[in-house]
Amino acid sequence: MKDNELYRTLQTLQDLEIREFRLFMASAFHNQDPVLKEYFDLLLNKKGNLLKALPDDDWFIQYAKISKIKTKKDLYNLRNKILVLLEQYFLVRHALKSSFDKNLALAGIYRSRNLRVRYERVMRGMSRQAGSEKIKNGEFLLRQYLWQKFEFEDPDQVIRRIDDRKIEQVTLALDEYYLTEKMMLSSEMTNRSHLLQTRYDEFIPADSLPLLERESHPDILNLYLSVYKLFQNPDNNEAYLHYDRQLIRFQSSLTKRELGSLYLYAINFCIQCLNLGRNEYLKHMNDLIGRMENQNILLQGGAINPWVFKNAIQMFLRLNKPDSARKFLESHTPHLPDSHRESVSVLAQAQVAFALKNYEEIFYLTSQLKYLDIHLVVGLKLLACKAHLQLDNRIRLEGELEAFSKYLRYHEKELGKDRTNRIDRFINICRRINHLQPLDNKGLTTIFNLVRQDKRIPESVWLQEFLEQQLQRTTRRTSPKKSGHR
């Protein structure tokens, strides 16, 4: 039976929330239609939990004998009414939580009704709440500004409105919030400019940014200033170390969501440096991933960023830690978003298998026909070719290369001509290696020099290492043995 929107929404609720919502529906204040509760009760078991299997619509119409339900359209309208009640339930639960925004709205209501005693009480409570908050992020700065502005505009406080100190207080709160938002956007744009080769200057001129960190600035503003300077000085290792120190220093004053974003900037920078051959940043990235795991910020909303997952696996493999990569793969694959789980985890599984020399696992993954992600298939086929080279499976490698070449021709439009041509170079190199006669030292040397000169060949670093190993083997086998004397 195909489920419906109501059932899918209810499945996201915990058992306690289901029971709370049932009581919410039973309240005449919220719902005066008993049919809604009657229908909802049929979706629950004896313990008050949601049924694991949804009954068919025809069952409700023919056997449930609910009044006012004669057709499927009646059922559709009834479910929509319950969804509206569910939205109200969520809003009521949210309103019951004590929050700065709710108190600010409440203060506005009291002020409009001239209830000064209640108004002053709420304002004092907000003042204590603001002073006790340890997490002073961008949202905190916005609340501070709104509070100062709200108090400043109180018509009964005319003397405070003409007080220069009060005006400066409101202006400072606005400046801190505005500058933080501006630096946050600038940091994001500079980060994207490095990833996507785009310019951001037309959106935010660099000369309009406050580039000096100060003790008087909020922590979050100083951090974004450090991020901005980090991407402006990609060759300066001290800029990264300074940002990392700032991140450690201020991390206790940030929310997990905000801290996760700031760690992501650091990871982006490390990966950009690694792509330029600066392998010392492997250690920095390993440290970042470890700290994110220890502080429970690697998962945001129960999910891991697929890009972070993929690069963490690559990092462990480049550090020659395949067991660590395998453990990370097993523990974090369930937390990948559904939209990326197959494409990211399957390739990572094959890469770890290659590092552990479990070549048959790679061949099995490559043989599956269910993959719709073309880039995943290409990655798997590259690994399969490398595995056949390692095993010296000449006949199987020739078949793999032929199938790979046909696949490229068929999907050239999706992959792009440039990438297709580069992978063709890899296939041709593999073919030349596969057709060499045993102990052909000269042929290996020719191919090695070709790979070393052509930087556009995929997996060129691995190919050079493989060819070096083959050259060492052929040299040992062909070198003359020394004869001894009795």
C-alpha cells in the first residue's frame, strides 16, 4: 500500500510525541471534530504507537465504518485537517519553550496594552538571559540588537532616547551584528571563489571590510576575520595556524552548527593545499577530523557532509591508514544523506578495498549494473583496472579496458570531452603496459617517462609508483649473477 503525506509526517514523530498529539487532538480547545480523533486512533496500536503497516484506504471506507467517510476524497480532506492540527501542535510546543524571541514578542504585547509591570518583568528576564548566555554567535548578536532597539523605542523612556550613551549602545549592537554578517558572507564568497574559480569582489568590495581583529569584537566576528585572511593568504602557513588557534580558543562560545561550518572552512583550506601537493596538511586535516569527532560536530542533524566523508576517507588512505579508513567508512556510512549514500559510500568502499588489497571486492562492486551515477562507475572502473595491473591479469584487464572505452564513448556528453580524453590517456597507458613482453625494461622506462611528463593522465602518481616497482623487479631479474670461487 502506498503511504500518504500524513503517515510519512507521523513517522518522524517519537512515540511520546504521538501520544502528546493524540491528547492535543482530544482537546476541544484545539479540535471540535471527533471524526479526526476516531480516524487517528485507527492508525495507532494498543500501546498508542503508530502502526508499522498502513491500512488500505478501501479498508477505512468499507470496514472501519467511520461516519462522514464515504469516498477517498473524504479521506484526503480528513488527512489534510489532521496535518493542519499537527502543524498547530508543533507551533504550540515551540511556543512553550522559553526563548529570547518569544519574550521579546511578549514584551511588545504587554507594552501595547500598557501593562507596565508585566512589561518590566519580561525585560528584566531578557536582560538576565542575555547576560548569562555563553554562546554568543551571530543569532545572539541579532537578538542583542533587536533588544536594544526595542528598549530604545519605548515611548515612555524619552529621556533614554535622547541619551547619547544609549544611542551609541544601539549603534554598537547593530555594528557588531552587521559586521559579523558581512564577514560571514565574505568568508563564504572567498571560500567559493577558490573552489569554483569565481569572483566575489563585485558583491563585497574588499576595501569595505574591517580586516583588523580586536579584543572588543565579538568572538564570532574575529573568527570570520581569520577565515577571510586565511583564504586571502593561501600560501601563508602562519595564517592557517592562527585561524586554528582562534578556532580552539573560541569554540566553547559557539553553537555546534556554527562550529561545524567554521571547521568546514578549515577542511576546505587543507584540501586545497593538498591538491597543490602540500602534503604537510594531511596532519592538519587528520587533527581537524579527530576534533570534530570528539566534539560531536562531524554529524549535523544526524547526517555527515558527503564531501567531508569522501575527503576523510582519502586522507586516511594517503596517510597509509587503511584500517582507520575502513572503521570511518563503517561507522559513518549510515549517516550519509540518502541522496549521496550509494555514490559516495560504494566508491569509498572500493578505495579502502584497494588499499587493503581486497581486489575481488572491487571486481564485485564494478560488476554491479544498478549504479546510475556515471562518475561512480568511472571511479570503480579506474580502480578495477589498477587492481588487474597489480594482479597481472592480462586477459581480464584487456576486457575491462575495452568495456571501459565503450562506456566512455557512450557517456561522453555527460562526462565532458576533456575528462573523457584524460581517461582515454589512462586506458592507453594501461594497454601499453599490458602488451609489454615480460622483462621489457626498455618498454617500461619509455612508458614511465611518458607518464611522468603528462600530468593530465588520471592516477599518474599511482602509475609512476607502479612502473617504478616493475622496473625494480625486471632489473633484479635481468642483472647477471656473480660467480663465486671455490
